[in-house]
Amino acid sequence: QVLLVESGGGLVQAGGSLRLSCAASGIISGINYMAWYRQAPGKQRDMVAEITSRGKTRYADSVKGRFTISLDKATDTVTLHMNNLKLEDTAAYYCKLENVYGLDSWGQGTQVTVSS
């Protein structure tokens, strides 16, 4: 069983920065990729950023140039650096891990609120 523990959410003013971290532990069986998703009230959960075990990244168009995802393979920790935050970035952010067998695990979520 995989445990994902997220941290770093909070309240920030528009234009500010936050860093989210997600540490994976347990029986991971090898990481295929890790990702951050977000879900605003009444909306679907969408991919924000993704990084493979080889370091290939992918971003949602809405965050390109502002967010950066990184993966520390020594500690199985994925980090999302968020800069120039906008009101529309307000959401619950969830960490996801897909292992080499295609099995997904999700974190409990951390709230990011951007104020004007």
C-alpha cells in the first residue's frame, strides 16, 4: 500500500508563490510518474503537472511558465513550485502516483487559496 503525504498549501495573495510537496512511502513497486491535480468546488479534477521517473514533464496550459514540477527519486518526493499565483489557481491540490504496474495512488489533498 502506498501512502502519499502532501504539505505546503495555504493562503497567498495573487502574484505570490507557494511550494507543494508530496512524499510517497510504502510498497511503491517503482514509480512510473507522479503528478499534481487540482479540483475547485463544483468542477472536475484536472491535471496540473506531471513528471515521469525519467524526468519528462507535462503541464496544463493554464500553468505553463508559472509552475514547475520536480521529482526527488532518492526520497520519492514530488514538489510543485507555484509562482505568480492567480485567483483561478484556488483549489484543492492532490498528489498522484502511478507505479510501473499502472496502479494509481492519491494523496488526501491540500488547499491552496489565492486572494486578491
